[in-house]
Amino acid sequence: MILGQKTITNFTQNPKNDILSGLTVALALVPEAVAFAFVAGIDPLVGLYGAFMMGIVTALFGGRPGMISGATGAMAVVMVHLIQKGNEVGIGMETPIENLGLQWLFITLLFVGAIQILAGVLKLGKFVRLIPHPVMMGFVNGLAIVIFLSQLGLFKETVNGETQFMSGQALWTMLGFVALTMGIMFGLPRLTKKIPAALIAIIVVACITIFGGIEVSTVGSFIREGGGEGLQGGLPTFQDQIFNLFYTLQGHWDLILSTAFILAAVGLIESLMTLNLVDEITETRGSGNRECVAQGGANILNGLFGGMGGCAMIGQSIINVDSGGRGRLSGAVAAIALLCFVLFGAPLIEQIPIAALVGVMFMVVIGTFAWSSFRIIRKIPLSDAIVLIAVSAITVWKDLAVAVIAGVIISALVFAWKNATMIRARKRIKPDGTKTYEIWGPLFFGSVQNFNSKFDVKNDPNNVEIDFVESRVSDHSALEAIFNLVNKYEAEGKSIKLKHLSSDCKQLMYKASPKFKEVIVEAVDDPRYHLAADPEKFTKPLSEYSL
């Protein structure tokens, strides 16, 4: 009974909000899917089919209710070289094959999906928790800038076969409707939140241009100027021909597999980062591993039924959440509505002004950008500020995946460096003349050099103890450092004992060398060891224990 209630709650908490927000997202998905298809150099319908299949699968089976997936620019950019190379190979064959690059993309998506499913099965989605907050802030800032810059391309028009930025009356009209859309989205929620402001803004602007006979750039004109024929199409069909084209991959498997790994990585990183962001906005928690599997299944479906694949879309996800979409129903409605546009509503959807959709995305930019970063940039550590700025810049310069990976690497190196300098050794002489080194701080590859510098092997007395009660031996470098230190003392004819090592560390050291059984002291004579080993057992205030 409880499981059934949870399932219903995940599917929809508020059907009206989910349906209306889903329709809003569907309208915003159209120009995005079409534009990313153009970037990849393929038919716009392939982008729309990709958005539908990604959206419906992840909405129903993904790890985050309310999150929207579709064709994305980050993945489209990676596809360009693959498609171009495939087309070159197809034209150069004895029997030329047209659009072979697109068929290669479908085959590649099968591998992309398998890699992503494997990542979910191996529970790699949990590693999103290791992404530091400065990286997250840099990610959303960079993404907001990327979304903003991508919308500037919609301020262009084709004149005498050449594409150029709008000017004069056309530009002012475009800016006016963009401002009107943003004004409605800003003001309407202050009057009522029962209906999505973005949907009302799109309808109002569309009605003004259609019934007012105002000539503006529309979804239809955008598609035709890009080389497409329109939104009208049928249902996605099974691409059985790809199984007869594997022979064309001979000599090009390295390109297929490398592209598959890059697409899988980009898709998962963007999806898991979006999931993390939506988690923070909704104050709930999604499943990264489940999302990996759903993303993989959706990409395999794209390969089999002729879509361009994709991943989570942060802009559309924020539109959905801000419009009240919280359940799986919202994502399902968005995907089904998008397919209905292709099947039945093309003439109507093609009349929607691009200005309305640009206005919606500009509001997404304003909502996505972490404006608080300007306020805290001087209050946080310099290393975190550098990470935040670097991730934002790399996101704009390269792509999201490279930016996040670079940010995590920089943060990890800074963390390792700081911890490497924290190793300390308190030195004291016992009444029997034994010299004790009490080690404090983590012992790992970064702190080994500082650890070794604490000891004076030649001048130390004959009996030496190293107490690890306030230290943690973390890796093989640390084990090797301890092993070499023991050998140095024994080479000088001195006795050395190791005390208060954790149980897992002792097991590792016993496996590494039988010699450690002679130098490790098993008896625990310091109650602080129990506190460090398992602090959860100490439920009372520390003052009540004799430590």
C-alpha cells in the first residue's frame, strides 16, 4: 500500500500543474531540438524524435521525477565529426551510401546506451556527490551563459541567402516581444500561480502576432531557413538497416567507440549535474544510478528508432519545475505533446514567434545563474573562487563535461595539498627511555614526504614507538612509507613498534609483509583509539568518559 502511494506521488502530485508545465516545456523543446539537429548536421525531425524518446523514457523510468531530457547541444557538438566522417566514407564507397554519417550515429548510440546502463549497474551515479559546491556554482553560471549565447543566434535572419543579425524594425519588434514575454513571466506569478506563466506568455505573444498580422520570425521560418521542410512528420520507425551497415565501420571502430565513450560521459555528467540541481531546488533526492540506466535505455531506443539521442536538459528542467511540474507526468506530457506537434499540430506550432521562446529562455538564464556568487566570491577561500571561475569559463569555452571534470580535479588537488601539510608528529620520551611519535593527520601519498621528515632514525634511542591513534593510513604510498621506515630503524639495530592502527589498515599491512606482525602492537591501551575507530558508539558527552 505504501509502495503504491509512493509510486502515485512520484507520477503526479498535482495533475493540473504537471500537464500545464509539460505543455510549456514541449513548446520550448521545439526550437532547441531543431537547433541542435542543425548543429549536428542532420534532419530536424531526427532531433525532434530524439527529444521525444529521451523525454518519455526518462520521464517514466528515470531517477528524478520532473526532470526533462531531450536532444542537447553538448552532445550535438560531439556528434559533428562522426557524422561528417561517416558521410565522407559513404560517398567514397564503390556503391555510394547517402547519409551514412547518420546511420553511424544510430549505431554509436547503441554503444552509448550500453555504457550508460553499465555505469548505472555499477552504481557510478553516486559519484555525483563528490562534486564540490564551487564546481556546482561554476556549472550553473557557465550553463546560464551558454544558454544566453545560444539564444543570440535566434536574432539572426537570412537576407539574400546570407545570414546576418537583425536590424531596424525587425530587431526592435523582436526585442519588444522578448521583453513582453519576460514581463508576463515576471509579473503573472505575483497575481496567480495556478497556471504556468511561461505558457501564458507564449500564448499571449503568439495571439498578438497571429491576429495582429505582425511579421516576425517563427518556429516555421526558423526551420525552413535552416534547410528543413517543417515540423510535419510521422511516427519514428525501426531502423533495421543499421544492422546491415556494420561492414562500413571497418577501420573506423576507434572513432565509433571513442565517440560513444565521450557521448556517454557528457550525457551522464550533464544529467547527474541537472539531477543534483533539481534536487536542491525541490529539496528532494533523486537516484543517480537509476537515471544512468534510464538515460542508457533511452539512447539505445534512439539508435533503434532514428533519434539523435540526448541527455537531461537543465534549462527545460528548470522551466518545468518553476511552472509547477514535480511528477513524472509532467515529463511524459512534454514528450507526448512534442510528438503530437510533429504528427498533428505542425501548422499551428510553426506560427509561434521565436521571440516568445527566446523570452522564456532568457528568464531561465536569470533563474539559473547563481547571482550570489558575486556576493560570496571574496568571502570564500581563494582556491574555491578560482574553481568557480574556471568551471564557468571552461563551460563556455569547451563544454560542461570538460568543465566539471576539470573543476573536480582542481578541487581534489587543492584538497590533497592542504591535507598533505596537516601531518604532525608529537614527540615524547617515556620513563623507560622509549621515544614515542604520536602521529596526527592523514597519511597518504601527498603527506608521505612530510611524514618521513618527522623521524630522526640515527639519533633516536634504541626503542621507538609510532602511535597512529590520531592518524589514518589511507593508501599504498602510506603503507610503503611505513614499511621503509621500519626497515631503516631495524637496519640501525633499533626496535620499533606501531600502535593503534585501525583494523583495516592492519589487515592491509599483514598482507603486504609478514614483518609487520612483529612490529604491530595489537593491544589497545588508549581509549582514544575506540573513539577514533567508531565515534558513533560514544553516545554520551565526552566529559562522561575517561579518555
